[in-house]
Amino acid sequence: MMPPNCVPTRPPLIVHTESSRAWGGQEIRTLTELREMRRHGFRTGLIAPADAELARRAAAEDLPVHEASFAKLDPRSWLRLFRCIRTLKPAVVNTHSSEDSWVAGALARLCRVPLVIRTRHVLAPVSSTLSYRFPQVIFTCSGAIADQLAAQGIGPEKMVVLSTGNDEARFRFSPEHRRAVRQHYGIGEQEILVGNVGFLRQYKGHRFIVRTAAVMPAPYRFMIVGGGGEELPALQEMVRDLGVADRVIFTGHQEQPERFFSAFDLCFFSSYEAEGISQSLIQSLLNGLPVLACRIPSTMEPLRLVEDCRLVDYDDVPAARQGLAELAGLPRRDPERMARQHQRIADRYGIGAMVRILLATYGRYGIHPPSPH
């Protein structure tokens, strides 16, 4: 029973803003944080364009969604967002893309929100550092991103490396998923299936995969899992021109990528720029897969924790061929090797690791989840 004259306090409100209308790793990360913070007792909310895929998916999970346009040159947009933040009175505003970080970051400070955070997802020079003055904390998805920002004069004391947490239970090898997917696509158990999961965007490097497929011997098959980009027609044309249509499979977008990781024998992570630390890469490592990856700083961070990997420069087809051959010579789906790799990656890049850093960061500013009764 509540003591007399005790007024219950509402849990702190965590609000994320996102101007992107696309659906990819950045938006998945934002939804994951909202979901996990609600699970830990916080109130949560999202401010986003009404037609954004993130807004649709958040609303489907009964997360409160507030509409905004984030038009930097439209005073009405600024006024509507100012009223929204002032009415909500959040304890935390966490911004993500450039547009919402400018508008929501500035207005959150104007409204005296206790903690303003910006998350930097990509490894690329920023065009202006001005909007990085608004937040007290900058979450970077990798140490390489933190180094990039520091090199441009952003204070390292504001930065916290917070890689996206991945569900270590969901992305664990499943013999049942392996059998089902390989049977569905006609992959024999003696064939070596090289896979990649990711949205079809140019910097993801899928053309490198196709060119490598053309020089690999017959036991190798290749599977590209993903959609949502303009790259598919060009990739399909490459496959036809190189004569490997029978060995390269395009599955389209899949809502259950964990099924496909279990079907693979090797992962070919071909992204060559812009990645923070890719969720797809972490998920393949959690699944116990050996990985061939392009040599970029953010990608190399998690690979320092694993034994079964090879690094190549983008579009170095002879090196990719050699790397795949070396990885294929390892014991395939060895339980001990998979378990060892899974645990190392889960300890650093699992959901639990992300939540611990989030709660510790909020706690430094006096923002805590409600205590259980």
C-alpha cells in the first residue's frame, strides 16, 4: 500500500527523433532502443514523419508516435516541434539523422530537456560540426566513428561508444533453419553457401560478391538476402552477363534473417564504406559463421574478437577467392568454434551490453528506471 500523502511519480520519458523515411540498420537500432527502454520501465516515444517506415513499425508495437517534419527552413515546423517537446516534457531526447538533429537538438536544449543525445551511425566526415554542440552526449556506433568525429574537432569527452545491441538468443545457429532454407532453395549439403544479408545499396558492395562468384569453382553457391534498394536490376544484369545465374540467389527482403544465417557456411561482408558496426555483421558472427570482410575500420573492430575471418580490400577478387577458399577449409559448423565465437560477440555486442551502457549513461544525469515495488 502506498504511504499517506505519497504522490506516485511517472517514469522518465525517453523520446527519440528520426527524420529518415527509409528502413535500414539505423531505424532498426532506434526501434530496438525504444523497445528495450520500455521493457526496463521507462515511458518511451518517437517523433518522426507520419509516412516513415519507423513510425509505422513503432505504432504497430504500441509505442507512442508524434508527427513532425523537421524542415529546417520552415518556422512552422520549428514551432510545432517546440510545442510537442514542451508538452511531452521528456527526460531524454535522442536525435539520429542530420535534419532532426539540427531542429530537435536545438529545441530540446531550448526546452531545457535534462539530457540531449545524438547518435552517429555512419563512418563518414560530417559536413558541419555545429549541430554536435547541442547534445551533452554523442553515442557513436563504433570506436572508428568516435575517432572520425574527434579528428573534426568534436570533444571526445562527449562521446560514448554504443554499438547496436543484437539479440544473442535470436541469432544463434539452428539446424532446423539450416535444413529448411537450404531445401527451399535447392542447396545441397556438400555445396558451400556464401551469404550476405543487407539492404541493396551501392556501398554495401554486392557487386564485389557477384564478381567473386564468377571466379569460384562449382561447389560454391552465393545468396544475397535483402531488398529495398535500386541496386537489384544492376546486380541481376551482372549475374546474367557473367554467366552465374545458376549460382547466385537473390531472396529479396526477409523479416527473419536469422533463418538465412543458419543456412550459410560462410559470410561475405562486402560493405566498403559508411558502416558503423553493421548489425548484419554482428548477427553473422553470433551465428558462428566464418567471415570474409572488406578492410574498413568499423568492420575490423568486432573481427578482432574472432579467429575465423579474413580481410580483403574492396574489389580485390583474387584475394577474395583465396580468402573464401581458406575459410572453407575450416571445420564447417563446428559446435565448439561456434559457441566460442558466439559468447565473445554476445558479451560485447549483445542486447544486454547495449542496455547496460544506456542505463549507465542516463544514470550519470540522474535519469533512472523506476524501482520495482
